[in-house]
Amino acid sequence: MRWDNLTDGPRGPERAGALFGAASVVTRTFDTPEFRGITFHEVRARSVLNRVPGASRMPFEWTVNPYRGCSHACVYCFARKTHGYLDLDTGIGFDSQIVVKTNAPELLRRELASSRWAGAHIAMGTNVDCYQRAEGRYRLMPGIIEALLERANPFSILTKGTLILRDLPLLRRAAAVADVGISVSVGFTDTGLWRTVEPGTPSPAARLAAVRSLTDAGIECGVLMAPVIPFLGDSPAQLRATVRTVAESGATSVTPLVLHLRPGAREWFAAWLAAHHPHLVERYERMYAGGSYAPTWYQRQITRQVHELAAEFGIGPSRRGAARRIPVPERPAGSAPAEPVQLSLL
Ligand code: SF4
């Protein structure tokens, strides 16, 4: 049971077996259409800055994750396994049992103020999506970005959530004083595939519209073309359509990533595949016979195709550099806030 590491509530025997009865965990449901069927477990975390284990292949060392579990419910989500660490179900439970670190902004402010903190880059959205639907209610990200902004601390956000546009004025202010990198994840633009494999996410078109809004606001925004799903989203026509629409969104880069299926995600995806595309089960068993990753030759082939398409449609280094550290004047106290941004959650 890892909840003892997550919360600042009582530890030891008095918490044994008290997953949902613990004093520091408040469980809530909301009877509104966007939250129907979702249970929120509000916790007061003991720390919010996480150091990525040294052996990780990730290109960053520090992360902040205000949520555990993700209502975006992507069938292939690699973070499913982490829900098991909390004794929660990695299938439907990952989609519907959301842990909320309600004190994340105040904790981050305190941890960034520590004399031991050297101002390293912080990555967000690397475990679960920090702009999933819960963020519309809990509004943790504005406080988190404010804390980073106050320290001019560099950070990056990876998301599928168009809710990020709510925080556009804050992001612009942060980008004026620190390196801010935003990436939106769009693996394909096929709406039929989207509805079944990423059922809780904003549509690919809505995500790419968000990329357009971010880049129009002067914030450099790349697209992580992930995942490219073998046999379902990898035909030359599909890759072409996706890269073309990514280019039209104004994205500054496109980075392909082929579907990987680690334990936790693998079983859930296999069940989905058997239900929706049973004729592909054997091909997948062969494709992922070596483990969690597709064969290297396949990954290279997809990467080469996407890079060629990106060059054809003009995505690349020439688009970079226009947005970092943009000059944004401070808003005088008492003046009107920036114009509200239209949101499209789903
Ligand atoms: S949006 Fe990201 S974190 Fe959320 S379910 Fe999908 S892949 Fe997982």
C-alpha cells in the first residue's frame, strides 16, 4: 500500500487497510455530466516535486503530478500500472478513481523556496494528464504555474487537454521569464479510432485547435504524435493526414512515438483489441512478442515516414524560436484580467 507515501495523514498501524477511511483522504463524487461515474480521492500530499529515478529513459529529472489516474481513459495509457501501486484497479479504476493532491500548489511553492532547490526544469503531464477534466473543478494548475512563474523556473507541459487554454494568460507571463515548453499529444486524426481508444479526451481536431491558439499567443507548441497505433493508425494515408493537419495547426515540431504496451496497459489494450478488432489480435501478438515495444525496424520506419512528411509540410527548426521569453507587460494591480479563452473540453 503506497498511500502512506502519498499523504501527510497518520501512518502505520492506524492506517492499515484504511484506504478510503483514512482521515487525510476525502472521497467525493459530483453529479454533473462530465464527472458522472468518477470518484475523486482528495489527499494532502507530503511532497509534490518528484525526482525521476536515475535509470529512467526520460529526458528530464523532476516532475510534478497533481493527479493520479486519468479520466481521459486512453486504452493504451502506460500510467495504468501506477494505479496498482495504490491498490486501485488499473483498468476502469484508472479512468474513474482519481487521486487529487489538493495542496499541490502550496507544496510546490514551499519546495521551490528551499535553499536545496537549484531551479531545474520541471516536467508536467508526464505521468497522467494535468489538464484532464478534474482540473476544471480543482484548478490546481494556475497555482502551480504561478509558483513556477514567481521563481522563473523552467517547465514543460504535455497534455491532451484543451483546458490548458484557460491558463493561456498565465503561460504567456511564465514564458516571458523562463523557458516554457508545451506539447500537445495527437497520435492520429481518425475520429472513429479516437472515439474508442481515447474516449475521454478532447477530439484530435480540438487539440490541434488548441495548438493553434497557443502558437497564435506566441507560445511555442510542439505535437507529440503519440501513439502511432500499428495497423489502425499507421497507413501512409493516415500518417499523411495527421502530419498535414499538425502542420496546419502551426505546431513548431512533430515527434512520432509508436505505441508501447507495458504491463498494466498491455492487458487492458489486449482486451480492447479483442473486442473491437479481433482480426488483429494475432498480428499484435507477433508485433509485441519481444516485450513492451514494437520492433526497432518498425519504429524506424514510422519515424522516417513522419520526418519526411514533416519536411514536406514545413514543420521543423525554422518554425522554432519565436515564442520563448516573449515580452508580456505585467498587468497593473486592479486592471481588468485578460480576455477569457473559449474552452472545448470534449
Ligand atoms: S491523456 Fe495521457 S495520462 Fe490520460 S489516459 Fe490518456 S495517455 Fe494516459
